[in-house]
Amino acid sequence: MVYAIWQFFPAARASRLQYRARAWISASALLNALWIGVVQFGWLPVSLVVIVVLLLVLIRTLLLLITTRPRAPPNAGSSGFSSASTWLGQRGHHREHRGPARLLGRG
């Protein structure tokens, strides 16, 4: 529900990642609802087909989120994060890892 509302904001409408993922995420929501209905009717063979298709859609969505690079502003360097990390809001939390020296206060 939150994702559906968030899509109406300008940042989501301008996002290349959201443009590419929107149909797949919508398909997963519809297939999930369909699967619940099919199970309620007790149609086991149909529910198996629906759940396999749902799995394939979710795998495709995950691959899309991992492989799509967000648009960077001009003169911006690479943050080293995938688009999925950026989409999840982790972009600004990158810190350089300096190994054991950091743990001992020497880094």
C-alpha cells in the first residue's frame, strides 16, 4: 500500500528503476491476490501454476532491482551501491571499511 502511494510522488514518476519495475511489482500483487482466491476455492493444480508464475515474477523483479543503475546527478561519483540498495534508502550510509584497525580505534 505504501509503495502504491509512493508512486504518485514526482521522484518515483521520474525514476527509471520505478518505470521498469512498476509492471512487475503490480503483476506480483495481482498474482498474490489470485493465488489466495484460487486456494480458497480449493483448486490445487491451478494454485500450483499461479504460485510458480508468481515466483518467476518475483525473481524477475529482484533481478531488475539489482541490475538497474539509478540516474546519477551531473558530476556525481559512483556511490558503489546497486540500485536496489539505493531504492531501499541505504545510499547515504556508505562508510569505508578499514578492517581490524577500525575496530581497535586505529583507523
